Amino acid sequence: MFQIQTFSIRHNHRGADGPAKQPLDQVLITSLVRLAILVLGIGVLLGAPVVSPAQPVPLTSPQLDQLVTRIALYPDPLLAQVLTASTYSDQIFEAATWADQHSYLKGDALVHAIQDDHLPWDASVLALLPFPSVRDMMARDPAWTEQLGNAVVALH
């Protein structure tokens, strides 16, 4: 058995003067730093790859930048699930189809349906079921999802 954990992000914090907002510059800098760390991590691990016909060809830094742009601002736990799930790109479409058929389920009801249906997919793919926009984005662009998965695999 497994348990899907969900999390929420607070966009505004109430203070004496109403919602407090982060300056756009701070948000942009934080986002760019996270993207740079992700790209650096991928780049370092790709530093001296041994390429065989079964392994994907490593991407250049600009290619990696372009590849991860659409997920760079995701919270770290969700980003980890997306990166891992992308290595099971063949399962994403099936999971999205199942989720569309069960779109009326939320929260505990969704968790119980996932458990009751004994879904055969990787845990990272199952973890995306409560995130329809992420799951659907990956399912609608299978070439991107596969390319991201290949980049992740090339790290090992």
C-alpha cells in the first residue's frame, strides 16, 4: 500500500495591512536560482557520460534550460515526482485516461479509488494523479515528457 501526500502553497499571508506580497524581483531571483541549481545538477551528472546505443544522448546546457523551463517553478516535492514519472512516460497517458474517467473523485475518495483499482503504474506516476494540470500537460506532450525522462535517465 502507499499513501499519496498532498500539500498546499500559500500565496498570501495576512498581516495588519492585508496580504503581504513578495517583491517580483525576489520571486524571479528565487525561480532563476532553482532553475540554475536544477540545470547545474543535471549538467554535473552529465559531465563524463559513457554513451551506448541504449543510453540517451546527453543534452547541452541550453537544451536542458529549455527542457525544464515549464517545470522550474514547481515545488520541490512535485518537481521530484515529475522528474521520476517522466522516466515512465509510457504510463503517463494511461494514468491521465484513468484520471479523466475518475475526475469526480477528490481527496480521500481519490486515494481509495487508486488503492481499490490496484493501478499498475510506478508510484511517481500515481503521485501525479491528484495534480490534473501537471498530469495532463505531460500526457498532452509525450515527446517532451519522453525527452525529460531521457535526460533524467542520462544522469545515472
